[in-house]
Amino acid sequence: MSRIVPVYVRIEPPIKWPLWFDNEALDAEDITVISDDLKAEGFKLSALFVASTDWCSIKDCYVWLSQESLEEFRRRAKDYCAWLRSELGEGYAVHAVTGSVSVSGHAEIISESRLRETEGLWHAHQCPTS
């Protein structure tokens, strides 16, 4: 019986490559186990997070620019992770992520399994602006 390889989707700017396999040989961006289109979409998902957020220097973390930005990121992350699962197949366990917002309005990347806890919730950023 072959071992299932965990795959972690991590959106952590300034890192642009969002996939980390529990197998060092596969961590490189030029891995051959996924299509070039899926690789490109991974970079686009990381870029979307950057474009959809701003930096809160008070708390040293990101904030969503709008509720629509959060919802767009959630949709694209869900599509990306489903595509990743489909391409990788049964030998891999994809640990998918989604976007969330804290009570103080800060952007969070959480496990997709926790989506129902925060789905549809919005909290405006509450830190003073200057």
C-alpha cells in the first residue's frame, strides 16, 4: 500500500508559490505532478490575495479591502483546491484553505474545513487609520 502524500495550500506573501508537499522533492515550483495551467493558477491565487488585501501596520497583518474581495478569494481558493484534488488524485491529501475575517477585521487564511464557521460573516477593519 502506498503512502498518501499530504499537500498544503499556503497563502503566505511574499511567497508566491502556494503548494507545499510532505515530500521535499515535490516542493519545487517546477514539479511535474500538476499541469502548467494549475501551477499558473496557484501563482494567480497568491497574487489575488495580495491584490485583495492591505497591510495593517498596527497589528502587522493583512486586512481585506472589501467583503467582495474576501468572497472572490474564497471562490477562487475553493476552485483551485478542487482542481488540485482532481489533478493529483488519490495518492495525495490536499489540505485546502479559504479566506476569513477576524472580529477585528483582519484577513485570515484558514482551513477549508472551518469555512462554515465564518461563511457569510463580515467585520470591518477596526484599527485606527493613523
